[in-house]
Amino acid sequence: MTFTIAIDGPAAAGKGTISKAIAARFGFDHLDTGLLYRAVAALVLNGADPVAAASTLTPDHLEAGNLRSAEVAQMASKVAAIAGVRRALVAFQREFAARPGGAVLDGRDIGTVICPGADVKLFVTASADVRARRRYEEQAAQGATDSYETVLADVRARDERDMNRADAPLKPAGDAILVDTSDLSIDEALEQVTRLVRDRLPRDR
Ligand code: CDP
């Protein structure tokens, strides 16, 4: 059986946490597609050409140590606006989505471009302030020293770039279900999403 769950949304909205937990709960594979753009960005920061880096990306590149840094995130949203970079990453994502046994992909354009026929499409969002607060706490716990204001400015700059690029801009698919996590705990968000997924699973699962 193939069963694809597409989870899109802006930076630090809770997509990663929700995707991981939903994949574990239903026994599906999970692909954090942001990691692909972050891996390309890390290579570009080391001097590589963006399209060449995207075209030769290997699973090893996704294991690089610095992919979660703020510097890599900003560069990721710059390389993600390059059509040739996006094109080079399409086949890998679609193959992943078609894995037998079910797949959860989270990103910006999964429901709109990569998997328009996904079985479940969610658009996970939260206010910029709540998202920046979460990202700030996440980064501070890992020893980063950026202020909350800097993190908020970074999140806003990235959203702006992601929503306004010509190729695959960040936006909800017409048939996506909106999940606003601003006032939800992780458990509440997970409960809501679990219910949505369960309702759409084939009966024999
Ligand atoms: O974890 P966070 O939400 O902060 O970001 P991410 O999902 O790791 O994505 C990093 C950047 O990659 C985003 O700001 C986008 O510019 C880009 N991206 C994209 O364009 N398309 C995707 N499917 C996933 C990420």
C-alpha cells in the first residue's frame, strides 16, 4: 500500500515534531524535505554551485553536523528559490512518497507540487511570534546565543522569501487542512492530526 501524508507550513510551525510523531505512530517512513535544501545550502556555503550540489546530493550529505544552524537556514531559503535546485530534488522526494508502507513528507511545497495527489494534506502554521519563540528556545537549548529578536527577524525573512518566490512558493494546497498550533500543546496538535489521518486511512489498516 502507498499512503502519502503531505505536511507543509512556514518555519518552526511544528511540522517536524508532528511529522516525526505521526510517522512513528502509524509506522510510516518520514522525510524532512527541508534537510535536502539545508544540505545543498551547507555545500554552497563551502563554495559549491547550487544546482550542481542539488544534482549530486547523497544521503551522506543529510548527516552533516551543522544543518540546523541559522546561517544554513537562511542560505537554504535562498537556494530553494532557484528553479534548477528544486527540479533536481523532485524525483527523490516523489520516490520517497511512493514507498510501500506509507510516507510522511514535510516541507513547503509537498501538497502543492511534489505530491498533489497525497492522501492527507496539512498546512501547519502558528503566529510568527510563537514560531520565533519556539525556535529561539530550541536553539538556546543547543547553546546558540542569538537573541529572540534576531530569531524573529530570521524567521520573518525566511517566510517572506519562501512565500514570494516564483517557483513553488509556500502556500496551502487548495485541499489542505489548516492546523494552527499557536495555542495548542504538542499533545493537542498530535491528537488533532492523528484523528485526521485515521479518518482517511483505508479501513483494513
Ligand atoms: O525547520 P524549518 O521549518 O525552520 O525549515 P526547513 O523545513 O528545514 O526548511 C529550510 C528552508 O528550506 C525553508 O526556509 C525553505 O526555503 C526551504 N524548503 C523548501 O523550499 N521546500 C521544502 N519542501 C522544504 C524546505
